[in-house]
Amino acid sequence: MDRSEVGKRGEDAAAAYLERQGLDVVERNWRTERGEIDIIALDGEDLVFCEVKTRTSASRGTGEEAVSQSKRRKLVRMAEIYLSSAGIEPCPVRFDVIAIHVLGPDRALLRHHRAAFVVE
Amino acid sequence: MQATVATTTLTGVEAIAVEVQADVSPGLPVFGIVGLADTAVQEARDRVRAALRSVGFDFPNARVIVNLAPAPLRKHGTGFDLPIALAVLAATGQVPRAALDDVTAVGELGLDGSVREIPGMLAHAISAARADRDLLGPFSAGRMVGVVPQLRYRGIESLARMKGGLPATASPKASRVQTPAIPILDVADIAGHESAKRGLEIAAAGRHNLLLVGPPGSGKSMLARALCGLLPPLTEAESLESALVHSVAGLDPRQCLDGIRPFRAPHHSCSVAGLVGGGTPPRPGEMSLAHNGVLFLDELPEFGPASLQALRQPIEEGVITLVRAHGAVRYPARVTLAAAMNPCPCGYAGDPQRECRCTDGAVARYSARVGGPLYDRMDLTLRIDRVDPALIIDDAPVTPMSETVRSRITTAHAFAGTRHPCSMRSQLQPDARALLEDAARHANLSGRAVTRVVRVARTIADLEQSVPIVVSHVAEALGYRSWDTA
């Protein structure tokens, strides 16, 4: 399994997890020229922008650590673009991070950080 | 949703009203503080967020903007934590907004939601009492702010306390413990130095500035410390003033509140800002901390020239005005200045027994470090000579007890308060006036020096409870200006 495939499977797992938690996934891999948002979902009133990080080993640190300040800033900018696009009513917004640590072929550990960060 | 909470911030020794406005609206989750807030205020964001969560309130997942008005005023310090937290709670309906209408809040928050004391609690309390508003602050400050008249204080240990609405006002009554000030050093414990003790008595009775000149080890510092013990305890108003400066500087004001006169003896390496105040945010210096007490400068010529000259204006005016680009702050600085120095670098110039080894030039340079304008402001210059060793070894107290001296000083104070407050010059007897004029012409005394001689003569007359100033009073006063007349 190459790296992009690992990432893709991780995002699938995260989306499935969010659906199981009762969220409505409205976008997957929403793209702009600045990058993409992995998952956009509705949690009741709240609009959730979710970044998914999948790791097969801890050699490069945990998934959460990879969401650096510059990555967070990028996510915020993309969220602003999404919110300013047509048809989005003003609503509470949240940034979540889901970190997945792959343990074996069909086993993984998933950590969901609700409101992991705010705009600085 | 919006909410406003009143608070105050320090400028000098005063607390100025500031409004904390919070706006919570849907959108990207932001927690921003605007309104010329310094780093400590910006850090309030992390403390407020953690404090709210740890006591079980919700921090809104929304766009939270806090404005500190008036915006052009610079805001320093951690006292904004509590009002910011309350404004956010009120804007999100977790605390009823009406409950905070008549309340001014100040206090720092711990991550666990504890409410902590900040410097200047007394200033905040005075400001709240003056504005007829309740003060909401740390519980631990309750006893101390109890000395402020007409204050309604609501103390809380933790932000969690706000879940049950506002706490009741406590009026912890004035906790002034009138302990008679224990003198740092009793004059009676000092052997010899009879003429110097007389000088101390006059300085204490009239709050005159004092310069002690003598060889090393002759007892200059000891005498200066004894001066503080001779002064009567602080009056109620004075103790509040002095305590206020200590509180603003972040020091414990309890000693001042107990009526003990401040005694400050900064080391001669002290910077200008350390001596008269300064820094960002401005902080009172040693001179203001000695307000209503004694500022003792040991080894006067060793102080930096800039520090010494910075003293000149506040000595005259009793107040220090620090002017900075963004405004001026004033700190009170009515001190009795006591300074000590050697007559020359080796210390023995003028000593009857021991020969001075300094060249004339060295002596002149040493003395010039202090400078004429500062000498001019010294009302009493006392020459301190070495005491006969036998006196020190036998430890024989031959002088009046400090109690006696202090009661004479208190009587003189009372007398000065009751005597007719007409011009001092009109109390000068004709022959006293003639002597003063003669001496002033002869020694080329400055206008200020003449005025100061009259004031010292007035104090000497007060000690004798005499309304007219007679020739012996003037003669003694002139004798203490040996610097000019020598």
C-alpha cells in the first residue's frame, strides 16, 4: 500500500466514523487552488472542518503533531473561502482533527479532537 | 450577543475606568482581544479559556471579540482576566447580565479558575468606592481593601463561585492594628553623637532633609536608621497614601496600613528608574515607596550623577511626574531625605586625629559628584565624628530615651498645627532677621537656602513651643548649613 492509498483509506475510515457519530458529511476532499479540506461535515448546527492525518509508524511523530501552525492557517483560509461561497448561512464553525494510527492490516487507532484549534 | 463588564486599570497610583465589551457571534472560532492590550492582556485568552472550562462553564465555539474601551489607553497586566471572563459568560447567557451592572471586576485567573490578586488592589478599591460601584475581586484581598472607606467588596476564590450569582458584599472593617512602630534602631542605643541626635530630632520634627558627613564607621548609617524611629506613626490618611504606592508596586502594603513609616535604603548602584520610577508599564521608584517616610541614600557620591540629579525636582515638589510618549504618570514622593557620605575619598578629611591622605583635587572632585544644587536642598548638614572608644566599649547610655525625644517631636508637631498660620517671616524677631540677612549676604545663600533656614529655625522654635523665632533659633539653623557657610 503506497502513501496516498494509506491516506485515502484513513479518510474513508474517518468519514465513516463521523457518520457513525451522527454527523452529516457534506464534502470530501473539497479542493481550492490553495489545497484541500479532507472532510466538511454538519454536526447539528455546527459546520465542522476536519483534517485527517494517518500514520503507519510513529517515526515521523503523531498525526496531531503534523497539523502545524502553517497547516492550521491554511485550513482557516480555505474554510473562509468555503464559507464565502454561495449558499452558506452564518453558523457556528469548528475545526476538528482526526488522527489515525494504523496498527495492522485491518486494525487502527482513531483519535478525534473536537474543536482542536481556533483562528489565531 | 453582547455584554459589557466594568473594570479599572492602573495609571500611576490611580485606577481608571475601562469597559470590557464582549461580542459573541457565529462564524470562524476566534478569540480576539482588541484595544491596545499588551502581552499580558493578550495572554488572558489562554487563561480565560482554560479557567472557564475547568470550572464547568462553556467557552463558546464562536467568534468572540473582546474590546477594551477607551481603545487609545494602553492596557497592561493580568487584572483584565476576570472581567473578560465575566463579559464572555454574560454574552453567552451563562451569567445573568443584569447581575454585573453595578459591579467593577478586577483579578487574575489561574488555569483552574482561581481568582488571584494583582498589583494595585488598593487603587482599584479606591476607584470603585469613589464611583460608588461594588468591587468584585479575589477573596484574599478582602482584608486589605477593607481599609478603604465606603467600599462594597465582593470577594471570590474561584470563577466557579459565579454559578450561584453574585457573592454577597462583605464589609471587612478596617484592620488597622495600631501597633506602636517598633523603631528599627533606637536613638538611645547609640553611644555618643549628642549633637547629631539633636540634629535628628530637628529633622524628624520638621521633616527636614539631612546630610550626614563623617569618616567611615563613625555611625552615619546607624543615625539615619534611628531617624525613622523618631518620626511619629503615619496618620490614617498618610498610611493609605503610602500603602497605595506599595500596592501599585506589587509590594505588601500591610506595614504602611499598620502606621509604620516606610524606610527605603536603595543601594548606590540603583538606576534612575529604580530611584524615581519608570519602565514599561511605569512602576514607582524607591523615592515613591518612601513616601511619607525616610529615603536613605548611603554613600551619596557613589550614586550615578543622573540618579542624583533626578532627585532634585521631586524633593521640592513631593511628587514625581514621569512623562512618556503616551502620557504622564504621577507618583507621590514626599520624603524626608537622609543622605550619608564621607568628606573625601579616604574618609578622614577634617578628622581631628587622623590625617587625610587625599589631594585637594581628589577631595574637590569627590564632593562635586553630588553637586551644588543637591547640597542646597539639604536643610541640615551634620558632621559626624568618631566616637570615643571608651563610650562604645562601656555602652553607657547618657542620652534621653527615644520615648522622650519622640514625645518632644509629637508635641512640636501638635504645636506647629495650632500656632497661628501666618507667614513664617513675620514671626522672625528683628534681631533674628538681622542675623539671617547678615549671614545670607556673607555666605551668598540662595533664595531657597534662606527659605530653608527659616523653616528649620521655625521647627527649632516649635520644639521649644515658641511662636516667635528668636535669634538663637536662627543661629542654630544657620549652623546646620555648614556647607554654605564654611
